[in-house]
Amino acid sequence: MNLGVRWTLHGDGRTPAPGAVVRPDERLSWPRTAGLGAQHVVAMFGASFVAPVLMGLDPNLAIMMSGFATVIFLLATRGTVPSYLGCSLSFVGVAAAIRASGGSSATVTGAVFVVGVVLFLAGLAVRRFGARIIHAAMPPVVTGAVVMLIGFNLAPVTASTYWPQDQWTALLVMLFTGLAVVCLRGFWSRIAIFLGLVFGYALSWVLDLAFGKIHSMAPSGQVTDHWRLDLSGVGKADWIGLPSFHGPSFEWSAILVALPVVIALIAENAGHVKAVGEMTGDDLDDKLGTAISADGAASMLSTALGGPPNTTYSENIGVMAATRVYSTAAYWAAAGFALLFGLCPKFGAVVAAIPGGVLGGITVILYGMIGLLGAQIWINAGVDLRNPLNLVPAAAGIIIGVGGVKLTFTDTFELGGIALGTIVVITGYHVLRAFAPAHLKAAPEQEPLLDSGTSSYEKEPSAYEKEPYEKGSGDTAKS
């Protein structure tokens, strides 16, 4: 049985020939493969650090489960789709909404577990019937609107929770991270979020030394004098130990809030699989359903143990584009490193100590980027927002989702925010389409979501993107 765990040595195993690529079933020497695996771990660090902290979950467990998730994905796809699965940022808004209504960590992971089940079943449906069933239910105008409202729904979290803890640190971290994303090239651009976290850590430490405690809102929500960077928990943490586990708890209200994220995950997986196919030159259309199901299965395993959900990471796709090494052996090495990090509680304590002001600066950019992925889906699919059939449901759903509009049914049940916004977009589009005049429905067809992809990596790199590689640096600029 082919599990995709056998690789042939590429050339001499040292350096690929000019213009050559290392294919998924090839590898470099094992020391170089391990080095590439470590680079993949660093690339996913930033988002994988931030996501569990923002969701209130154990970062050690998140890193460990990302390793297991990557192994599941590689085995399921038989090593044909080189990808790393890290903690999904799409659920940060869901976690915030559930906790705001009194939900616990178990409630969060229970709701996300159900999303993993639905994602797994959606993948099986794509394998059986093809991508057309997803496109029929969720055309790009719907998908883009849902992704957008999920991202922008997070704005109040930054404004009310993180930014007030240290506004000047947040501002400087935001500026530094923005400069890193835009001005750096190649691998360094891919880890801009990680660099922003390191800069924020150092800045908070310097400000504590120079000015002492800050009088502002603490992580508890109370305004008090506190240190910007509190590392007291790091000294108490062990070097070796298991992360904290907990079982999921299932509540309908939380599940309804989380379910819309399925749409974002399907779009994300589709774009990444298409991007990898373009880079490797392989036709991976028949792997779309398998990749989606593998993502769902990996998220089910993680959330069943108390960890966050996982998804394929564009940061790691960027590393492949930069190095032109698509070997799945490097991802196995990355998964191994992630498992080791998960067994170090001291590492998790360092992550948990990220100052609130630093998170404020990071999330301003991060949440906005999540929301604008919805606009990217519209652009890639050629969605015409001059057509009221597209404009009206998208506009109504986004305002409901971003503004936190609520619809109360009983004293114990209400719909609002992400859940209500998604329902309005999906049902609104299909109901309006049923009654719309023929000339509105006859508008140019949108590109199918799972055929067009959502990632710019499938485009040819521009001149400035190729330049570093052609100079022999080993890194191309971001694609």
C-alpha cells in the first residue's frame, strides 16, 4: 500500500540544479531535509502561536496537534499534496463569540469538533459528486461574503481587548509588522508575523525596564498597574511534560456560531490545493475531496483532545515557492519538530506570556487580512457586485455579521453575528435568485470556487519575486 513515505534522492542530495525543483516524492539529504523541516516550523510559528492564545487554548497542545494533523494529511493524500496543517485563525472570532456568551474552552472545542465532522463529510461529498455540489450551494459571492464577515467580526476584539492594554506598543508592533510584510523578501517575509511577535516581546521588555509598570487594562479586563511582559509563568514551567487535555462539550448555540467557518475552510483548502498543483505541475483536482476530508479528520482529532482546529497553511506554501523544494519528507520532519515542541511546557509558557499590546498590533493586521480574503475570492471568481442579486445578500449579511446584529427567538436562544450573517447571505442569495428576473440570473457565470482556487500562488511570479532566486540566494520573494 502506497502511503507516500518513500522518496528517491534528488541529484546528489545537496543542491538542486539551476531551475530544477525537488518533487514531492523526492528528497535532499536527510540533514538538509531536517533543516527544511525546521524552516517550515518557523514559517508557521507566528499564526500557530497567536491563534490558540486568542482562542484561549493551550499553545503547547496546538503545536503538538499540528504535527499530528500534518501526518494525517500526508498519509491521506498519499504524499501527493505537500502541505503543513497548523492552527486555523478562521475560528478566532467563533471562539470570542462563544466565550462572550459564557462558553468555556470545552464549549469552544465541542463546537469546532462538529465543524470538523461537517468538513470531513463535505470532503467525502466532493470526492463522490465533484466540486459542482459545493459551487451550487456556495457560489463565490456567498463564500467571499462569509469569509469577509468572519474576519471583520473580529475587529471589536482588537479594539476592546488587546489594543487598550498598551496602545503605544500596539501601534509600534503594527507598524513594524506591516513594514516586515511589505519590505522584506523571501523567507523573511513569510515569517513577518513571527518577527512582529519577537519585536513586540523585546519592545515590551525595554519599556518595562525604562518606565516600570503600565497603568492600563490588564488581561483580566480590570484597569490596574501591571507589567507589560510577565514571564513569571515561564520560570515555573517544566522543560518536559504533556500539554493539558480536555474533552469537548456540545451546545447548539455554540455549534450554530461555529458552522459558518466550514465555508471558509473549504475555500482555503481549495485554494491551497490548486496552488500546490500549479507549483508542482501535477493535476491535483482529484485530491480536493481527500484534502478537505483529511483537514476535517485532523481537526476532529485535535478538538477531541482540547486543541484547536487545523487547516493548510499558506505560509508553508510560500516557503515551497521560495525554495522550490516540494518534498513531503520535509513536512514529515516539520511534523516531528512540532511534536517535540509540544512536549515542552516552558515553550508554551513563553507563548502564553505574549503581551496584550503586542497582540493588539498583530491582530489589527491579521484580522483585516482574514476579512480581505473574502474580497480576494470575489476578485478571483469575477463576482459582479453591480448585480443586485450578488450585492444585496452579501451587503446585508456582512453588516449583520460585522455589527453583531441579533435575532432573539426565546429567552435562551438567539442568533447573531457570524451565524445570522451567514444564514442571511446563503438563504438570501438562493431565495432572491429564485425570484430574480432572467436578465439578472443571466449575468456572466462566476468561476467555480473549487476550480479557480483562491490563492495568488498559482500565478507566475513577477520579476521582483524571481530576482533573489536567480541571484543564488536560495530564497525567492513572496509569490
